Amino acid sequence: MNALLLGPLTLHLFALVSIDAPDISRTEFAADNLYASGEFDAAALEYKRVLFLSSYDSVPGTDTLLTQTKLALALYRNGERTEADAILYSVESPMVRMVRAVLLIEEDNPYLAARAVDSTTQAIYGSPAYRLRGWAYVEAGDYTQASEEFRKAGDDSLAVLIERSKPLRLKNPRTARLLSLVPGLGEVYAGRPVFGLWAFAVNAGDTYLIVNALLGAHYLDAFLVYTFLWQRFYSGSMANADRFAHQYNERKIAEALDPIREEFGESEALKLDLKVLKTMYEMSRESGF
């Protein structure tokens, strides 16, 4: 066939073919299934496809806020936190603020999490928002503020239990380090007497070697013992005292709060999956956000 006729004929055939608009709902459904099965990388790609397709007027749209948030969560769970944060902090929404708060608690930034749940978010979500702030303050160790938030959420019995946790006698890591000026004393203070005795004995032995070398005019030996043994074990004793103090505090806090966390469902309050996200989205829409 003549090549000059082939071009117009091909265009004519394409014109007769009806091209259906992509079904965004199916694509998003597939993305949700991928997310639920832990395939976060693939889910993120599908959510990006949904957002791309929904940008065309000829394609039935989707709610970009919900999809953007799903995309951010998929990226976050896939370890791509920079891109996830870029999305979550570019959108101002009560739902997104709740998501930010949960993720900040996961990142061990509980005070920032509590601040993320602002007054508008509290007005829309009510008890769940106050409860989320309460658990954020628990993780921060601010039990007075935590009990206030739980009372606002209507969890008076939880507030009472949290208030009883305030008198916990914890160890001060700074005090532990200062006491370690006398080797081993800081570790004894931090609840590790065996380590303290060991640290005292080792440092005493190193000190004896240095003094003995100096008295015998073996200055190089004294220098080597000081540099490679005494300094190492002396500074190590301080570092251990600080670490043991933190471990002691974590253990005591866990003993006091873990039963409360389990009884009152902290894990449920901090749960963040697609079902929870959809519920929060519907609540915000009902409130006009």
C-alpha cells in the first residue's frame, strides 16, 4: 500500500476506537491492597499513579488529600521519610495533624506530637485527639499534663492511674556521671553495684601501675598505662554510669506503665492503618474539613 495513504488511514482507524478513561478507583483499590500486604514501595507507585491520573479533567477524580496521605504513609513505611515529610508538612489538615502526631511518637518526639494536635483538631476529633495527646505526654514523662488530657477524653480512671505514676523515684544521669569522679560510685548509684566494684578495682589497679612506674622513673610505662588503660576505664566508668541510669529509669517506667498501656490500649490509640485513616477522613469531612 502506498505510504502516503497509510498515514491518514491509520489516523482514521484510531479515531474510530473509543479509549476509556482509566478507572482510578481500581488503581487506588490495588494500591490499598498492596499497602495492606506490606508492599509499601509498590503501593506508593500506585498512589502516585492515582494522583497523576486524577489531575486530568477527563478522568473521574479522587480525593487528593486522602490519597496524598496514603502516599505519605506508604513512603514513610518504606523508609523514604524525607519525601513522606515533604507531603505531610505541605498539607494543613486536622487528619494530617493526627497522622503527624502518631508518627512523631514513633520517632520518639512526643512533645512535638502533642503540639501537632492543635485546638481545631481537638474540636473535630474530640476524645481520640485528647487521648492521643495524653499518650504523647505519657511518652514524654509529663504525667501531670497526660492526666489532664485523659480527663478531657473522659478517661478518668486512666488519669488517676497516670497520676499515681508521678512519684517514681528515678536516677539522674547527670548525678551518676558526677559521682563517677570516684570510679564506680556512679554505677553503684545507678543500681549496678557489681559494675561499680569492678570499675573501682580496675581504676585502682591502673592508678597503682602509674604511681609505681613514676616512682621507678619508668615514665614511658606510666604514660602508656595512663593513655591506653587509665583514661579508657575512667571515662568508660562515667559513660557506663550515665547509660545505667537511663536503663534504670526505662525499666522502672516500663514496670509502672506497661500494665496501664496494655489495659487501656495505648497501641490502639496509636494505631495508624488505612482503616483508621479512612475513619478520620470521614470525620473531618463531616465537620467541613
